[in-house]
Amino acid sequence: MILKVGQSLASPVDTTTVIVVRAPKEEVSLTCGGVEMVVGGKPGGDGSSIDPARIGGAQLGKRYVDDGAGLEVLCTKPGQGLLEVNGTALPIKAAKPLPSSD
């Protein structure tokens, strides 16, 4: 799927929803719990149908990034599914270190 900045995506297998913060130039496969996320709409499940190997849980308010693909999403509703892009798990974006105030 081709993603656009500001686009809202929902998981069809659990309660996870995300907003695209930075979109890649090429087409990618963004999945939650091993199932392709859908544009707009409401989340479609309770997480009971997720493959146990695909459980990781998206956390509310956290940003998930894949610098290689140029993708960044913000979790707006948590769920049980593992967020993946092209079959690779998305890590949580690390906080920027603050400068020292010596």
C-alpha cells in the first residue's frame, strides 16, 4: 500500500490504530499481528485471532520507525499485535538526548 502523511490506519485483528507521521516514497506492507492494516475505519477485532508469534503490542503515544523504508507512525490506540513493515518488526523511536545544562 502507498502511505500518505496524516493517514489513519486500523488493524483488522485487534484494537490498534496508527497515524502516518512520515511516509515512504515507495509502496510498503504495514501489518499488525501479521495482517495488513486498513485505511481509515475502526479497528476490527479483540486480538484473539492473532498468531502468537505476531504478538508484541503497540503502545499508546509511541512512535514506531523504519529509517530504511522512511516510515514513521504514531500509535493512537494500543493493541496486542506486533507492528511490522515488509515483514520486519518496527522498533519504538528512541528519545533524543537533552543537552547538558552544566
